[in-house]
Amino acid sequence: MKYYIAADVHGFYTEFHDALDKAGYFTDPVPHKLIILGDLFDRGQEAVKMQHFILELIEKDAVILVRGNHEDLYEEMITIDEGLPVRHHRSNGTYDTALQLTGYDPGLAIVRNCDFAEAAQNTPYFRQIIPTMADWYETEHYVFVHGWIPCIQKLNGSYSYRSDWRDATPMEWRRARWINGMDAAQSCTEDKTILCGHWHSSYGHATYEHKGSEFGHDADFSPYYGTGVIALDACTAYSKKVNVIILED
């Protein structure tokens, strides 16, 4: 099967669509699927367009969705916190996404937070898109995750491999979605190459290739290819780019 892979599109529909178009996704005559490694929304201002596009892909069975930490944040805000955003919901764009998808005025959303939370729970994003998401997807040679596979995190900041990661609990997967995969790949290896998002790829280029800076004029947001890892997050809110790569497996 031929796969087009992207990660962390964060509600930037135009940039995402343009990247897919440039990669030949829309005109490819060969059977193919799109894999998105989590964080569909938050930060960008085109949540409604992104939601519609993802729903179309689901209906055509043309996409595989991996759950990201921002999906967890959305669920947390509208269920546990009853629509009242705490600081990290605002700073990460989760609250803004819920406002876009529900059409709620910010003032009214705070005053009528329970109604706002109910409206957010009734969005296609929460009812149709998030339920289709998997913690991971794998093919013969690749594993697709958001942050990393569940592993043992040591006090010195390193990671070690867990052979039973496929049997990890939902809470362990939630923690794994926050891991910097480029760091974890240095000591936590898997037989298959792991594709991940979550952490900007310029970090890998700067830290492990000594190539440019993370966010300076010389930052490289292209996909980071390391031993056992391919990191795809282009930090679209900053770079205005979305990485799309093609694999066959």
C-alpha cells in the first residue's frame, strides 16, 4: 500500500491542502491512503474547513488517524473541565478550536460553559473523528504514532524499550503522546522505524545533526530522519509549512 503521511496540521487547512497537492496526493492514480499522526486542530483558524475535509476522507475510507495530545486536551476541556478552559487550553489553542467548531461567542461560552461544553461534544470532531483515532498504526516495516511508543522514562532523561508497548494502558498512551520521539529514539529502539510528530523536526536537525537552530532564520523544518525514527512536525504555526512524505509498505 502507498501511504502519504503528515503530522500536526493544527487547523492549518490551506497549508495542509497545499502540501498534499504538491506531493501529488490528489492526482495519484495508484491506490493510496493518508495517515495523519495526531493534532488535527488547535493554533490554526481553519478548523471548520479541516473538520469537513477529514470527514470526507473518513467517509471514503481514505485516511488513518492516529490520536495526538491535542485530541486529549480537547476531550479533557469539554468533559472533565465542563467547557471552562484552564491556562493550557488557552495557550495550546484548544479553547479557540472549540469556539470555531461551535460558533460560540467567547463571552457567552464562559457564562454558559455547560451549554458550550455540550455543543463542543456534539461537534463532528468529537463524535465522529476522535472515535476513529488509534493510539498507533503499523505496517510491516513502520510504526506510526504521535509522540512515541510507551516506554520507560528514566530520571536522567533517557528512555528504555518496553517489548509490551502494544499492550500499554490508555493512560500510558496519553503520556507517550507527550514524548519527544527524536530524544526517545536515541535509547529506545524498535525493530521497525517509528514515524512521529508532536515535536518540531528542527529540534532533531539542530540537536543531533548540528544543522541550523530550532527557530532561527537557519532553522530546518523538513522531516528529520534518524536511526529508527522519522519526525514530521514542521511547527506549522511558526514555519507555515506542513511536511508530507510518501512510503510504500
